[in-house]
Amino acid sequence: FFVFSITGENVLHIAIVNEEPATVKFLLDAGVDFTQRCCGKFFCPEDQKSSRVDNVTKECPDVSVPTDYEGYCYFGEYPLSFAAVLQQEESVRLLIAKGADRNCQDSNGNTALHMCVIYNRIPMVDLLYELGASLDIKNRQGLTPLTLAAVKAHKDMFDHILQKTRTIYWQYGNVTCAGYPLDDIDTIGKDGSLNDTSALSIIVRGESAGHLDMMDGLIVQLLNEKWRTFIKF
């Protein structure tokens, strides 16, 4: 199947949007190409529509890198991302069972996990992670799903992903001793350079009330530790 609608989606996208998992299964069994992206400005973030140029000589269109990812129908281009954003669990499982890439990246470098962060779909993050999707992939702005949650000031999502990345050393009753990988959290990278796309940098510099709400837990602990180590006399 290589038929696209007037808006740039194929039959598989349409079946997912219409919440028809039986049709999705039929199409997959019939050999529909689940790697096809939707195309055209209709499925683009609003602030990228004026810069988007579709080029027949390459798979990805040319779009400006800066974006807030806000769009009426920006669902991540691939059928898997569509299914995840639209919370079609059965379709997600069908696509992955057929071999869909769990970490396929759209024109903005966003995976299905990134898209779930944008739309705040915590249950779908759990499902994709359970099915093998990676939380370590960065998009074109250098953001992982965790740091993208910081950009969007989605506190519950940020905390949820943070818990998935931790390593628990021991638990006793309600007390847990755990370690967190600081690659995406701390302002200082492994090589000693400043990491402007770290969660801490994003949250501290954030201008929304949502970013202020994120100033708790691990973020505050990290700030206090930095104060004691590098500033306090």
C-alpha cells in the first residue's frame, strides 16, 4: 500500500486515527508499509509550517530546528507514534509485533516516547518502555524524553520517567536508596562542559509557573549539593 490521502496520511494512519485496531491488523497482515511517514504541512507543528520544504530526493523534509512542538495534528509522522499519541494500545502492540521500529524518529528527531511526553501520555510511555523503546534518544534539539518533559513543564511525566531511570540499591519499608544517572539531569557533562539541555538548566531557566512547580525533589537536592560544594563558604 502506497496510497496517501489528500492530507498526506496513508490507510494505516487513517485506521489508527479512526480507532479501528481490527482494520490495523487487517492492513498489517495484508502487507501495508508501517514505515511510511505521513507527509505535508498538515501534520507539522504550527511554528514549522512556514519553514517546511518537502524534498522528493530525501526522506525527511527540511524544517527549522526551533519549535515548541505544538500542532493540531502533529502526531510524530509514523504510524507507531500516531497510535501512541492517540492512546491506541492494541495498535501499538500490533505494530511492534509486526516489526515496527520502537525508536523511529520523525523530522524533529522525536520518537514515539518523545511524542507521548509532548501529549502527556504516561500510560503509553509505560507501554512503549515495556516493549523496548529507549529513553536515551535525543531529538534535533538535543532533548531526551526526560529533558523534553522538563521543557514542556510536565512535572508528573518528568517524575515518572525519572523513576524509570533510577537504580534502586535497597529498600526498607517506605525508605528507598536509589541512584539517578545525571547525564540528562546535571548542568555539568561527563567531560566537564556545561550542559545547557540538562533538566536542571531547563527547569531553573524556565519562565512558566509549571517550571517553578518542578523545583522540588531531586532537582532541589542537586541544587543544594551544588551550593554546598561549589559556592557556600
